[in-house]
Amino acid sequence: MQPDPLVLKASEEEIAAIHARLAEHQQTIDQLNEELAETNKGVVALYAELDDKAAQLREASELKSRFLAYMSHEFRTPLGSIRSLTRILLDQMDGPLTVEQTVQVKFVQSSAVELSEMVDDLLDLAKIEAGRVSISPAWFEMVDLFQAIRGMFKPLLMTDAVALVLEEPVDIPRIYSDNQKLSQILRNYISNALKFTTHGEVRVTARRSDDDFVTFSVIDTGIGIAKEHQATVFDDFTQVNSPLQKKLRGTGLGLSICRKIARLLGGETGVESEPGKGSTFWVRIPAQLGEPALSAGEAIPLAAGTTHA
């Protein structure tokens, strides 16, 4: 039986139409592939540019850190000389001073001290950003830490209007951390609290929580910090705008450095405050930083109230 010519013709037309559609689709696919190839070239170029920018930023950051470290070291020598000379003059080792001369020399001494503190902050920031701050954990007693802080600030309490109270730690055994770095944080907290507290007290406490962390708090009765500023007080170069702040110069780096050091110690920092009612700055660190290395014959410290069997 011969196939119907009309059916054959219809089939050939359908096949031709399918081929035409396939050719059209293939053309669209080819066009999309070309566009995709161009897009890929653009993405590759963008990644290369981002890598260059990242390298430039790293280099700029390293240069900034080196510059800060270099300038801080260079400033320390003349500042040390200025402070030594003012101390000699005020001790009247080269002869008596008039009342006016004494006042002026004290101004010079005060300015040199403030500038020295700024230089120290810049140097600390440069070291932290360059990753050159080493943590040296060791066992230490809380009582020893608080006694050292008390002795450090006792000569600085020039007025009876503000009392510095360090509560004796209770039920806190020895801590395995870097006591020098922890002391630096607490000294900064206390120094700030004394600056912004005109009457009342600055109280330092330590509490151990069930998760084996210790929280140190510095509580003052000072001017306080508004809610909108509390989120940024630990940022670099941040200072809260207040009438008292305008009288006190600084870099705005102290609290930022505290936060960076606390993170190196495996902890965190924070603040709770209310204007006119004071502030509470706290740092929370683990009681044991990593795995403590015990020296030969050294026993693991026992919690308060625990005895050997």
C-alpha cells in the first residue's frame, strides 16, 4: 500500500517547522552562552580588582600600624624627659619656685602625662591590630590582683568626695589567665570612672558564674551615659559628648582597647548606664583560659571551702 502523498507532505512540513524552532532555540542558546561568557569575564575581572583592593587595604593597615608604633616609640623619649624635668623642678632640686612658676610647671606636667597616656593608647592599638600582643596566662589569686590595683590608685585619690571600694572576692579560686592584661582593663575602667564621678563612690566587684566565667564590674555614681551612646562607647576614637568630657582630653581608644584585650582573653565587655545615676562597666572572662599548664608538683586549685580527701 502506497503512503498518502498528502500525509507525507504534512509530516515533512512538521519536521521542517521543528527544525526551524530548534535552530531558533539553538541561536538563543548561543546568544545566552556569549552573554554568560562576557559576564564571567566581568566577574573574573571584578574578583581580580577586589583582590587588588584587599591587598592595598592590608598594606595600608600594616603601614598605619607601623607608623603608629614608630611614632609612639619616638614620642616616648621626649615625653619621658619632660616629665622627669618637671618632677625635678617641682621637687625644687635646682632651687625654689615662685607660686606662679609652680602652677605653670604643674600645667606642663599634667599635659605631659595626658600626652603620654595618648601615646600608650596608640601604641597598644598598633600592637593589637598588628597581632603582636602576646597573652601569657598563669595562675593568680584574685586578692593579689585587687591589692595591686588598690595600691596603684591610692595615691591618685586626691579628694574625699569619691571613695574607691574594692570588694573582697568571695568564693573565687585562683584564675588561669593573663593578670597583666586583665589589670589593664580594670585600670582603664577605674580611671574613667574616677574622671566622670564627682561625688559618691567607684566600686569594683568580681562574681563567678555557674558556667565557670568571672565577671568584673566597675560601678560608679558618676554622670552616666545616654542609651543612644552606649552601643558605640567601645568603638575606636569614640568619646561621649558631655560638658565634663570637654574638660578631659583623650584619644577615645581606652575602651576600644579594653574590648580587644578582653576578646584575646576569651571574654567580652559591656556597659549599663543611666544619665545622672552612674555607670557599670563590666568584663567577663573564663576562669581558665585554654588548658592551663601545671608545673611539676603543682596541684589544681580547689574551690573555696573544698578540702583534700
